[in-house]
Amino acid sequence: MKDEYYHKGLRKKMIAHLSEHGIIDEEVLLAMMSVPRHFFVDSAFSKTIYEEKAFPIGEGQTISSPFTVAYQSQLIELAPRMKVLEIGTGSGYQAAILAQLGARVHTVERQQKLYEKTKEFLAKISPGVRCFHRDGTLGLPEFAPFDRIIVTAGASEIPILLKNQLAIGGIMVIPVGQKTQRMIRITRRAEDSFQEEQFEAFRFVPFLKGKV
Ligand code: SAH
């Protein structure tokens, strides 16, 4: 895997596109400039991967488009050293971006093959990220509470177990809906008080129950 001059050029273009479309968080833009997105997909996509699209990563799953990754990364308002739970490891790209932003990342994947492949890959490229083969609807209770939770698959409803693994003051970003999803941000104000805000519409692969 090489990060060539032209890949950096493609990343610059991607960053320009993101900032023209409302991504204003400089830290997020910098992280996406420094992580080579083409490392996370088959080499057949190494030039096109910087376009605003989702790409196949095997097992019927996709790596989210650059805008989707940037949007979720911006919406969770990360600060360095925060403990973060990601649901849907997939290619590991979103996890690597969160780690680049200084988070302590725990990421959960239900598909065994993707889990194994990505765990091995992330150990080289982003060694601080901890990978788990789990059903994400259950969260990761033994590591809770989390400062931030980010769900990268489309949920039909907000899993209650996940909400309850947020620290007080913690934030969860989750796309909710059937065919298309609305991005929802949930802030835990107190033990029994959650604030919900709605943002733009997206299209994610489904958040499924159970691990395989
Ligand atoms: N964040 C990923 C996006 C992958 S697509 C990336 O950057 O590449 C969403 C992922 O969520 C898929 O890999 C899918 O297998 C996984 N997923 C779906 N339902 C899940 C569940 N219940 N628990 C854990 N992972 C799940």
C-alpha cells in the first residue's frame, strides 16, 4: 500500500468538496486529509475512492461516502481522549478517523469476516483502536459509559441499550429510518433525560440484529 503524490492530490480535492458542502470543523478536515482512504478498500478503487460515493468492502457492506464520514465526525463534537463506541466497523475508515482525532476508539462489527480482516488491518494502521465481534444493538456494556457513540448503519429505531451506555453529557449520532435515514443526535442531559435533534437525510446499509 502506497500513498502517492496523486492520492494526496485527490484528498485535497475531497477536502475542498467537503468544506464547500458545510464541513467546517478544521480538525475533521485535517484528519480526513491525513488518513489515506484508499488503504481501506480494494486497490481497484484506489483512484475513485476519493469521490463522493459509498464503495463495496465485501459481505454486502460499504464504506460510507466521504461526506457521510465527515458529517458524523463533525456532529459528535469530539475532544481528544474521549472514549468512543463505534457500531459498524466495516472497513475501519471511520474508526481510523476517530482515532486520528484523538479518541479512544472501541468498534463493534457483526460480520465475522469483516471483523477479522479489519482488526488485522487496523492493528497496523491505527493500533490504538480496539475491535470487537459483537451484535452492536447490545453495545459494549463492560466498557460503558461512553463519551460518544456513533452508529454507522441505518437503524429502524434507537436501541435503548445503546442510549443507556452514554455518559451523562455524552452524545450519540445515529441514522434512523427505513429506506433512507435521518441523522439523529442524542445528548444525555441526566440519568433519565435525553435530548434529540434531527439533521439531514442519508442512506446507510441496515443495522441488523445478531452477529454472524
Ligand atoms: N464505519 C464503516 C461503515 C461500514 S457499513 C466504515 O467506515 O467502513 C456498516 C457496518 O455495520 C457493516 O460492516 C455492517 O456489517 C455493520 N453492522 C450492521 N449491523 C450491525 C450490528 N448489529 N452490530 C455491529 N455491526 C453491524
